[in-house]
Amino acid sequence: MRDKIRVGVLGATGAVGQRFVELLADHPYFELSALAASDASAGRRYADACRWMLSADMPPQVIDMVVCETAPGIDCDLVFSALPGTPAGPVEEAFAGAGYGVFSNASAHRRDPDVPLLIPEVNPGHLSLVATQRDTRGWERGFIVTNPNCSAVVLTMALAPIHAAFGVRSVVVNTMQGLSGAGYPGVPSLDSLDNVIPFIGGEEDKLSFEPRRMLGKVKEGSVEPADFAISAHCNRVPAREGHLETVSVSLVEQVTPEQLIEAWRSWHPLPQQLNLHSAPQPPIVVRPEPDRPQTRLDRDAGRGMAVSIGRVRPCEVFDIKFLALGHNTIRGAAGASVLNAELMLAQGMINV
Amino acid sequence: MRDKIRVGVLGATGAVGQRFVELLADHPYFELSALAASDASAGRRYADACRWMLSADMPPQVIDMVVCETAPGIDCDLVFSALPGTPAGPVEEAFAGAGYGVFSNASAHRRDPDVPLLIPEVNPGHLSLVATQRDTRGWERGFIVTNPNCSAVVLTMALAPIHAAFGVRSVVVNTMQGLSGAGYPGVPSLDSLDNVIPFIGGEEDKLSFEPRRMLGKVKEGSVEPADFAISAHCNRVPAREGHLETVSVSLVEQVTPEQLIEAWRSWHPLPQQLNLHSAPQPPIVVRPEPDRPQTRLDRDAGRGMAVSIGRVRPCEVFDIKFLALGHNTIRGAAGASVLNAELMLAQGMINV
Amino acid sequence: MRDKIRVGVLGATGAVGQRFVELLADHPYFELSALAASDASAGRRYADACRWMLSADMPPQVIDMVVCETAPGIDCDLVFSALPGTPAGPVEEAFAGAGYGVFSNASAHRRDPDVPLLIPEVNPGHLSLVATQRDTRGWERGFIVTNPNCSAVVLTMALAPIHAAFGVRSVVVNTMQGLSGAGYPGVPSLDSLDNVIPFIGGEEDKLSFEPRRMLGKVKEGSVEPADFAISAHCNRVPAREGHLETVSVSLVEQVTPEQLIEAWRSWHPLPQQLNLHSAPQPPIVVRPEPDRPQTRLDRDAGRGMAVSIGRVRPCEVFDIKFLALGHNTIRGAAGASVLNAELMLAQGMINV
Amino acid sequence: MRDKIRVGVLGATGAVGQRFVELLADHPYFELSALAASDASAGRRYADACRWMLSADMPPQVIDMVVCETAPGIDCDLVFSALPGTPAGPVEEAFAGAGYGVFSNASAHRRDPDVPLLIPEVNPGHLSLVATQRDTRGWERGFIVTNPNCSAVVLTMALAPIHAAFGVRSVVVNTMQGLSGAGYPGVPSLDSLDNVIPFIGGEEDKLSFEPRRMLGKVKEGSVEPADFAISAHCNRVPAREGHLETVSVSLVEQVTPEQLIEAWRSWHPLPQQLNLHSAPQPPIVVRPEPDRPQTRLDRDAGRGMAVSIGRVRPCEVFDIKFLALGHNTIRGAAGASVLNAELMLAQGMINV
């Protein structure tokens, strides 16, 4: 058995950082050797610096780890970044420049032409941008690979097999997003109780852009986005976790709901073929009930890594309409980047 | 000052029935003279038969009223029906046949060709069907007039002025509907807490059909629906009251968001011209904030009778997208039928 | 008709500040002439500086008022203080020293021996401390009068008539407190959803101390607390507003539940005798139902100024147990100080 | 390895029944061979008859099991009863009379003098009543053993070690109970959202009686209850699962909080000594944080079988006050009866 890769988490005390810690604590390929956080936390025991919010207990092996500063030099080969958007930009570049592989959940570099915005099931070929990235930026060993926005990953997983089979022409999507997507402390309870907040800053733009980039093709060192339009309505609802999306889609080919269901059920992309540790089997769960998926009941499907689909039916205006649901802090954040790292490792792109 | 019209409420102890009682208790044109409910309640004091759920106290004048049976013969000239769908059909016909005017919130007769499905601001001309109805059914004085489904009234109010001005071509709507829409006991808390339920039986069909009927034209004693398609996604969210809807709309004419806002703001339909007691002034409130309307903050606009609109912006797939919100048990149920009665009274169609 | 007294609100943009604005906007004795807030807000329109959170709309007359700085010199004779605890101390003294009457909701001066901690129904005689205060501090016209903690006012109102009639010997109280008591942004929704938080910093100490002070007697310029013990358990529950308390009480005299109910129902203290504008009639509502008062249904009793009591029954350990409920931001905060000011005005203690 | 005991669940489709199914599906000592439910469900596949509500998926092995009728003759040796109170009485007797061991969560037989009301950690000796029961009722092999009410098990676990060490003299307890305790559909969301319901029918009486019975001693074939009084206030709060209780206790001996904590931490009762499958290690978790246990964060401690205690501090009225929390449908219902069965099996009291 080969040695485990030593990994660190940047922003390890926050909501997404805790999910990284939970997913990496007993990981078969990775060993958690560094927990980095803000200067206020650095030097403290992780258990003291972190207000643990997940329902499972804090993994025992991290309780006494000492939080380190968020700067190159920390003891690991790869870092998973749960940093907020603004600081993430330069910090992640500094780590990559210093030779670390950076798997980022931040939005800072998602639109850089030479940075892969990756879902292993959808666009593993975009990893070819890593070579471009190193050329362009003069990095020898380091790199940055990003995972998409939490709403975008759900929609893109749902669209990928039907775009491949039938061609997507246009999409209207409405999200009902759980509270954890806003981080901690995030949404005040006086705003969320008995309410819906029909606005999430920047979210609709990400949801219009990112799926088209991931479903696009790499040409000469950058990505040509897929040629269709997405209109998004994004809403915050009083559920803890899980992003539920209603989707109306127009397709190039005329299809029945049964054909879409077949496309989803028969989808067996690369991470599932490689049987990667975090790859859900199957990646998409199509539910037959009239009222599923539901946020609370289905967000944990595939240990939070599967996307659940349901209510596939004809659309009066477009061709087909359906529901898609995913876990926003696992498949939509920490789990997404962990799977990205597993894919690169399996493909021999990580050498330490 | 003329005498008040004596009115009754059918299904007076339920969730919508209580709203009727609240709205009619101090009404300037109507006097509440009969409260009808199920056989189990008949003969009891209203305060004993009814589990009052509204936050304001039960109006003092109804506390000691004795609940009567749900059958013609009760002491009033008009009845407001908050009956459930199945019993509503024959019971409402029996009342109309016996000479009562029936204002119904039930869905039983909404699709009868000779029954007006009415929003006074939108299609007051459809009241001409009352004459057809009497001819067809051999009723001399009685009639049935219905109000639309709670989601449909919000969408139809929003579409009416822009359909008149620019022509609607197609609509994709996603609802996030409050719990009171399911009545009492309705949704179990184990289903609603920390969850979204993406299914409401029959609702999407109503929302596809009813707005087109109300925006249609009466021709030879029946209604020709407006010629456009509506695709609906209906969801139950954990908010007490208020139905929030995201709408993407394609229009015949090319317009800007500002033109739509102007059409909504300048709308001054008949009930507002007549200054009817329950007619909100203005009927539509266009909010300028980036994150409004919100369910809790805006559902009570215009004492629950106004529709609030916001986030009017270009749609990447259609022409324009926006939010619409209304109070489902006031504008979407009891208040809707009360306003229907006020309009008929003002137009001399109620003689007692 | 005499002129209205000109009043200001300190901390006017916060949760309690907004309640003060709502209650004072159309007040018959007071005219809102100054809205003070933090330096960041000063100079801005109130509508721009304030994120209005109450369900009724912002009163039109305050929308365009310009927010002023929180320092003496502002244009009014009395100030209502919704300042946070720490800054409240010196700021309120500065205002009182400059000649303003200060009615404070802050905890800073509640334990000063010469400052009245006042509930007009309970201890109007404690206003004699104002003279002591002026002597001690060398203030000619200004003064500070405080209202109690939001949980303490509910318990003290409930205890006052039974302490007077039968003598309280000891009390065990458990609170279930609404979210608004923590201010805004206050409790994160990730902490409140599907949870109870059994800890509120400093609350149990206030609830053990303040009722005994208010039920005590003024002797030689300071208050001798009532001689009984209170043990408090304080919890935060996911309800918007309203503090519900379960109370077990031991009394000096042996009494029946009916005797307690009679004591509450026949209570007619000074503010009700004087028919003060904000004094609820009656001050205590005793509910007969087996499951009332409930937070949502009863918090607005007496426009949020009444305390509701229910389930009065024998206690297996003490003598009697019962429920008490009050609205924490009205009777428990802003409304409390407004009633304090009304009482002093009615007693000729405010001359401008 | 011995064969597994074949067991059935009565009321297998309800909220507690589902927990039994979940806990027994992969149990090392028991094999789930019969699922009984109402006549309407009998003959259907379990997956069709049951609206599965737990967040983990339905165990695969029960999906295709055919639901049987609720009458002796079903294929198993022991039954776990999740029946509602009224039918449970005669049905459980019929099963016991027919030779089945009955482990009941219902309240029907909890007060029968010859029926053990059992918490294995607290009163394993009460199992001697099984012999009395067989004598009295003429049962050869069958028996009934009950588990306590969900609130009572939490309080009794907390009191047991301190009663043994220091003697309990009196208790005032206030519960804040999760929604699942009311079963399904249970509490309507219109009642629970933004509310506390301070009444649960029959609960306070059970909580006053059951702990004293379990802490009592068997004398001549019946139980002499422990000699102290309990006063209970029971409330329903909007949390999914978990019953949180605040407790003020008076003790015979004068003790410090530290002494109580030591008594809880050093408690190592019989099920833990026997290392029974469902026995949590440790049975009581004492939390050091100032704001724990919290309902959502701690209800799953010890896979839902441990009781969490916190905030142990002096009480101003009694001696000590503290918090106790347990999972109401695991430790407070299904898990309780499963542990009862494990204890009897380990003690050789189940022979099949």
C-alpha cells in the first residue's frame, strides 16, 4: 500500500472547512496534516478555535491539532481551500506558486481561462488546463483546480448526460437553497423564520455561467462554453442543508421523459468507472415518487455526493421539466474538491 | 344609509372560513348572520366549535353565534363558501338553486363554462356569465361566482396589466407556497421543518389553466382562454402564509423592465376606481429593493389584498423575469370572494 | 390640548429602536423629533440607515428624518435608550447630566441604587429615587429611569398581585424565549433551526435579581429587595417573539389556584386607574384553555403590553404552578419604557 | 454462534415502528421476521404500506417483506410493540398469552403492578416481576415488559446515579420536547411554526409517576415507588427530535456540582458491564461547555442511546440545577425496548 498524501485545509474552522475536515479525517488516500485558519485562530487547538457545527462529533484525531497560519510553508503537499472569495485569490496563488496543489471551493479563480472548473463526472478533460496554467504562470509543481458553485454543481450534473445525448437549447432554473450555503453565522434567524428570501448576491450570475463553461470544450488552452442560455431565479429557504432546483429545459432533439430518465440512469462516468472513494454509485438517483426528491429526505443520498432527480414530466412551455437536488456543503463544496483531488491522483497528476 | 346585506359563511370553522369571519365581522356592506359548518359543529357556539387560529382575537360578535347546518334555509341572502372541493359542488348548487348568491373559494365550479372565475381587477366583464348561468340552470335569483386558486390569483394580477399592454406569449412560474394553503391540520410539522416539499396535488394544473381563462374573453356565453402557455412548478415551503412566485415571461412586444414597472404602477382597474371597501390602493406594489418582496415582510401589503412585485430584470431565456407575492388566505381565498361580492353589489347585481 | 413632549430615540435603527419608533410615531403625548444612531448612520435618511424588520410598514413620518449623532444637543426633551449595554452606561449619564430625561431599556444602570427599575403597574413608588438620584449626582432636570429585562418583566407582572396578597416564598422559573430578544442579526439560523439553545448570557442572573428588586421597598434612598429566592433556567427557542415562562411558586399563605386567578383578575393597578395610553386593560389576561397561552397566539394580547397567564394548577413540589407569557420587544422592552414615561408625565414629574 | 432470535414489530409503519425496524434490521442478536400493522396495511409490501420518514434509507431487507396482521400467529418469538395506547392493552395481552415475549413502548401496561417498567441501566432487578406476572396471569412462556415514556427515561437516567449516591428529595423539571414525540402526522405545522405549545396530554402525570416507580424497590411482587415528589412542566417546541429538560433537584445529602458530575461520569451499570449491543458507552455524557447539551447537536450521542447532561450548577431555591437531553424515539422509545430485550436475553430469560 502506498503512503497517503499529506493534505491541509485552508479556512478549516468555517462551515465548509469543517466539512473538509469531516471528509478527510478518515480518507483512504489522504492524511490530514495541516489545519490553517485566520490569525486569531492560529496557534490554538483546533477544538478550541473551532465552533464545531456538524451533527457527528468532531473527529478525535483533529481535536488536539494546532491550527497553523494560512501561508505557504505549512506541512502538506495539497491544500483544500475553504477561504472566502476575496482573500482566496492571492492566497491560493501564493500556495500554487510555492508548489502546492490547490483544490479550491472559492469563486476567485473559477473564471480564470487557465484554471479548470471541474466536476469529475462532467468534464475531466478540462484538467488539461493544468499544463497551460503552469506554462502561463511559471509554476513548476503547483496548480489551482476549482469546484463550482453549490447550485451550479447540481444543475450541471443533471444537464450533463442529457446535453450529451440530446443537446440542451435553453434552461430556466429556480433554486430553493438551504441556509448553510450562506456560511456561519450567515442568515439571521429573524430573516429566515417564516420567510423566503428571494435573493442571493451573485448566485444567479454564477448559475448562468458555470454550467455552460463546464459543459463546454477546451480549445487551445481555454474553454469555449456550451452554446445555450440559462436563466436563474435563486432563493434562500428555511432548510438547513440541500439545494432543491426546479428546471424547465428545451432540447435540440424531441424526447420523452422516459428517454431522459434512461439517460440519467445509464450514466456511468469516469469517477464511477474508476471507483473513486468519494464517487457516488450511481451519481444520479432518479426517484419514482410523485413528491420526491425532498430536501430533508434526499440530501444525504450517496453520502451527500449523489444528485437526486424526480418529477420528470412534459413542460407546457419548453420540452421537459424536472426537479434536481444536491447537498450543498458536500457535493456542492467540500466533497466536490475532495473528488477533484481523487481524480487527479488516480490519473497520476499528483506526484509528491 | 342602506341596510347591510345579510351573509353567511359555509365551512366557517376551517382555516379559510375563519378568514371570511374575520373580514366580514365589521364589514361596511355586509352583516354576518349565519355561520354554517359540519354536522358535528352545528348547534354549538362558534367559540366552542372553532379552534381559532388567527393572531387577532376572535371577533366578539361571533363568539356566541350558534353554528347552523350547511343547507339552504339558513338566515342570509348571500353565502361565502369555504367548503372543501368535493362537497362544495352539490352544496353550492343547492344554495344557488334555492335563491342564494354563492361566492365560492372552492375549485368545484371554477371550470363550469357558465360560472365566472373572477378577479374584479382583471375580468369584471365575465360577470355577464351570471345571466347565462341562470338561463342554463333555471335559477331565478341565485348564482355561483368563484374566485381563483391562491397561486393563480397572484400570477394573474401580475400578468393582467402587462398582457393588456404588451401581450403575453409564454410563462414559466415557480411557486413557494406558505403552509396555510394546505388548510388545517394540513402539513405535518415533521414534513415541513427543515424541508421543501416540491409537490402540491392539482396545483400546477390550476396554475396553468386559471390565469388563461381569466385573461380570456367571453364569447357567446362561455370563455375563450387567452392564447399563451403557462408552465408551473409548485412547492410548499416552511412559511406560515404568503405565496411567493418567480416568473419568467415572454412577451409579444419587446419591452424593458421599466416599461413593465410603469404598466404595473399605472394600473387603476375598476375596483380601485369604484373605491370598493376591500380593493387595495394600489392593487400592485412594485418594490425597488434588491431583495423584496419577501414572504414575511410583504404578505400583508394592502391589508393582504395587494400583490407585491420586485426584482424586475431581463431574462436570459425569455424577455423579462420578476417576483410576485400575495397573501394566500386573504387575496388568494377569503378576501378574493369578499371583493367579488363587493363588485357585484356596486354594479347592482345583488338585490335582496 | 397641551403640546406634545418632544422625544428622541437612541439606537433608533436596531431591533428595539424600531419598536420605539413604531410605538412613538403616533403617540398622543409624545412627538418623535430625534432619531439617533451610530456614527455610520448619522446624517443619513432614517429609511436608508435602517433595515426595517417589523411586519407593519415604516411609519411615513420617519422615512425622511435625518439620523443624528448619539450625543446631548439633539432636538428633544426626553430620550428613549435602546443602546447596547456597554455604551449605554456613560452615554445615558451624559444625556441625564445635560438635562434630558432618560428612559432606558439597557441593563447598564438597572442596579444603580438611586435609579428606579420600574414597572408602572408594580412599583410606581420607586420613582421617589429620582429625587435621590438628582441629589447624589448633581443633576438639575435630567434623570435616568430603567425598565427591566424582558424575561423579568413577565415574571414580575405575574408575581406582583400574588406577592401582595399571599407572599411569595420561592420561585423556580423556566423561560422559552423568542429570537428577537437577541437583537439583530442575533441568533444565526443554523443555530436556531431544529434546536433549543439552553443558555442566554447573563439572563438567569437578571431574572433572579430584578423581580426581587422591583417587589422590594424603598428605604432611605435605596431599594431593599423582596425576601425570597428565584431560580431561573433560560432557553432560546425558535419562535420570533414572545417569552413563555413556566413557573412553580411557593407561597407564605396556603392558597388554591382559584384564589390566584382571582388575585390576577381583580388586579387594577395605577396605570390602568390612570388609563395611560399604553396601559393594557386588563394588565393580566388569565386564559381558561388547557393549552394556552401559546407564544404565537397570545404574545400580542393588549397590543403586546398584557401578560397572559394559564394552566394554573397545584404543584407537586411547591404550592402552585402556572404559565406566563409576554411580548419581549413590546412589554419587555420598548413598550415598557414608553409606559414609564407616560406614568411620570401623568404624575407631573416631567416638565419641559 | 447461536441462531438469532426471530422478532416482529407491531405498528411497524408508524414513527416509532420505523425506528424499531431501523434498529433491528442489522441487529446481531435478533432477526426481523414479521412486520405487523393495521388491517389497511396487511398484505401489502412494507415499502408500499409505509411512508418512510427517517433520513437514512429504508433497510433493503424489509422493502419486500409483506406486512402481516396484528394478531398472535405471526412468525416470530418476540414482538416489539409500537402500538398506540388504547389498542395496545388487549393486543399485547393476547400476544403474551399466546406465548410471545412482548417488549412494549405503549403506556397501556406501564402501571400494572406485575409488569416491569424497565430501564436496564436503572432497575434491572424489576425483571423479577416477570415471574409474578406469569403466576398471576397464568402465562407459561409469554410476558410483557414495558419501557418508560420518552421524557421519563431522560429524567430517570439522570436521577438514577445521584439518587443512589445522595438521595433525591424533590425535583422540578421542565421539558422542551421535539415534534416526533407526537407521532405522525402529529403536530400540524401551523401550530408548531414560530410557537411553543405548553401542553402535552398526560405527559406531566407520566413524568411525575414513572421515574419514582423505576427508582423504587420490588417488594412482594410489586414496586414500592421511591419516596420523593416530581413536579413537571411539559412543552412542545419546534425541533424535530430530542427532549431537552431543565431540572432543579433537592438532595438528602449536601453536595457540590462536582460531586454530581463525578457520580454521573463514574456510573457503569449492568448493560455497560455486559457490553450489550445497544448500551451506550458511557450511558451519560457530561458536557463541559456553557451552552450544551443542545437538542440538535447532542441528541445523537451514543447513537441516540446516551443521555447528555450539562450546566450543572447550584440552584438558588433547591440544591443543584442542570440540563438533561435524550433522543426521544431512540432512547425514549424503540431503542429502549430493544435494550430491554437484549438484557433479558443476556440474563437467560428468553428461551426459544
